Amino acid sequence: MISCRLLNGACRLLCGGEYRRFRTVSDPEGAQRDYLIRLLKKNAATVYGRRYGFGAIEDYRSFAEKVPLTRYEDYEAYIAAIADGAENILTAERVLLFEPTSGSSGGKKLIPYTASLKEEFQRGIKPWLYDIYTNVRGVSGGKSYWSITPVTAGKNLTKGGLPIGFEEDSAYFGRMEQSLVNRVFAVDGSVKFSGSMDAFWKETAGQLLQCRELSLISVWNPTFLSLLCGHIVRDFDSVKEKLSSSRAREVYGGLCDNRFDRVFPHLKIISCWADGSAAADAAELQKLFPAVYLQPKGLLATEYFASFPLVGEKGGRLSVNSHFFEFMREDGAVVTVGGLEKGEYELIVTTGGGLYRYRTGDVIEVLEAFPDSPPRIRFLRRSGISSDLRGEKLTDDFVRAVCERLGIAERFCLLAPEGEGYVLYTSDETVTGGQLDAALRESYHYNYCRELGQLEAARVVRVAENSRERYLRRCVGEGMRLGDIKPAYLSRRGGWYACFETGETR
């Protein structure tokens, strides 16, 4: 059998060219401009390209003048046509599949994937992976666990026969890299067909416990891994007979101490979301793996790949070889990478998948702008997650700040509209409805609605410690991929009372 070290080494070599290409970028603005013009000329004869005159665009200024800023709703008719089998709509390339995701307003979105878009993702994934294999000592000698999404409703196709959805994270790799990493996976991809969420967790936990040489974990939501650790604890008795006696003793000792870095003694790095609303959950996860390097993921979404971290640096480097990026300041002015300064911006992307000047709703902070290399950025928050029953205009960012001020942000917290007001579902046992309502009333619009009697006073409902898992379960049951479920403090949807195990109301 070929060793993990040889397989990981081969993968590292395959990623090296893209890493060197990124590291030799000395003119980010020029690299971005060249990408944009090539993309526009390639798609000039499409329905979208003809509508906005791609063929006549020679520079960024004319691109910004001719092509409007967009949101997903602007593409719905085009995507419906592609789903029905039409071609040459947004891209000259054939659409390979649709990847589902969920918008901040709730509904499911279908993102068209072309070969070019997959390649653009690889231009960010490969330098990141090369950097890990090169600079995280010991990681090349072990196996990896990458997020796998359980299949809950079978394979879906559009009316025109296009597949909907990747089934695991390795599908974002190129064919050669995917073949290599699949051979060092600690968990077999068959777990996605487990048949139920409970069976999925149990089978995944069992396979991980049998892998002592696990060295890398890559997941999206840190809560996912925390929940998986809980299942490892619960399922240990049913799995231990499959382990050697020495391995069983090792696992048992780690579980008794709540030290999962001892359960997996060769684990070197965990990659997961750790910025914005995920920061508190990542901090809790770190407590389970105190001796493991937890690396915050860069900024990426179903629609685009924006940045990736390098070992030893704060934030992530803008993946300038992936897409064309624009940045909107608070005053509405839009700049390109060459006009960046330290500060906050909303990210706008143009990709090989057929999204043009697409407002992502992701707010970033530019940590450092360089004239001769890609800038360092980090994700701050989503600008689009909000709830507005009566004009109160609550946002996820504001609710997170309220939970922090109340000292409960590290517990499970989800504020949702229920009836004529809001309910905070939380595992915290101290905060009261009065305290919550007073904190929410620091928002001018919320306070105004309360004074007018348009909203009832906010309430607090106690929920069990398993609420994170139940939150994920409902989202998956409504059609979301496990990897798309981002940590949030605010939901626009109600009906959570039936989802959670609830206790007293205060």
C-alpha cells in the first residue's frame, strides 16, 4: 500500500505550480485586469454578454459603466433557462451542474458551475493546500477528514437534466488531486448514503475513531466538528470492539479528559470558519483540541473563492488569480484591488460561472494593502441577514453584539420572529426577557416599534444543549447542504419552538 506521506507529497507537487504562480504576482491590479478582459471576450456572444455589450469593453471603466451591479434575483430567469437545457446564456461554456446554497433571506439558490469556475476555485485551494503541506510539520504523514454532506433526498436533476449538487468537498479539486486525496481520507465517502442523520453521525464517528493517524481536518462550520465530537463520545462503546486494545485505551483516556487532541494524537491542523459569527464557536472547538493549530478558513462561498490563509499570517490573501474582485465602500464608491486601503468593504465578484459584478453581501476588512502582492483580508459579517417584521431592521451583526453584551454569546443563541415579537432560544440559564428586550431597544428602529406597540416584548426560551445539532437537522431537512449552514445569531424564519427541546420561558 502506498504510504500517506507519498500520496500527500504527490498532491503537494501537483499544487506547487499554482502556489508559485500566486507567489509571483507583483502587479495585482494588472493580473485582475487581464483576467477580466479575457473573461468578457470569451463570453461576449452569450445572451448576457450581448445584452451588456461585452464585446466593446476594453477596460475596467467601460465595464463598470456598461454592466450593472447585480444580486441573485437578477439571474433567476437566466438560471431557469439554463436549468431547462438552454446554452450560451451566461457563459459560452457548458454548465456542468448547479450547486445549491441558501440566501440570507431564506430561499434556495442554484449556482451554475462550469469547468472554468471549478478551475478558479482550484487556483485558491491549491496554494492553500501547498502552504499547509509545506509549513505545518507532520501533516503530510497522516490521513485527512474533509467535510462530507449526507445525501438525504437522492440525486436531483433539473428539467434539462443537469445535476444539482456536489456530494463532498473533494469535488472542488482537480481530477488528479481528487484521486490522491480520496486515498488518504479517514472517512469513506459512502457515509453520505447512511440513510439518516443519526446513522451518518454514527458511521462517521466510528470511522474516525479507527484512524489514529488523522493529521488534518477541514470542515466549514466549527459547530459541525463539535457535534461530531459529541457523537464520538456517545458512540464509543459501540465502536471500541473494532479497535485494538491499546487504541481503545488511548481513545478512552482522551474522552475522559475531554481532550480530542489526545483521541487523535497526530492531528496537526483544523481548518474551519473562525471569523464573524463563527468566532465564539471556533473558540469552543479549540478547547476540545487545545494542542492543535486551528486555522481560520479564508473567505469562500458556493458562488466564489475570495481568499485563503497562509501559515503564520493573520487573515487571508486575496485569491487574485481566481476571479475579478471589486470592493464597495460604506459611501457606495466602488474600487478595484489597486484602490484598496485599510478598512471595511462589501465584496463584489465576477466569475467564470456567469456571475458579473455580483454583490456577495459579505463585508470584509482589508488588513493590509500591498502595491506588489495580493492584499490581506478577513471576513467580518454578512450584510444581508436581517429581520424586519414592523420596520425594526434587526441584523445578525447587531444581535451578535447584544448576545456579547449580555455575556451569553458563547452559548447557543438564536433570535427569531415568533408571533408579534421575537424569541431568543438559548441554552444560557441566566438572561431574562427583560434584559434581552432592553438590549434590543438600543436599536433605534426596534425601540421605535416597541414604543408604538407594533412589537411585543422579546422573550427568552430555554433550550437544551443539543440545540446546535437540532438547528443543523432542521436546515438539512429543508434542503440545505451541511457545508452551507453558516453560524448565525438571527433567523428570519419562525417556528423554531417545535424544533428544539424547550424549557422555561422568562
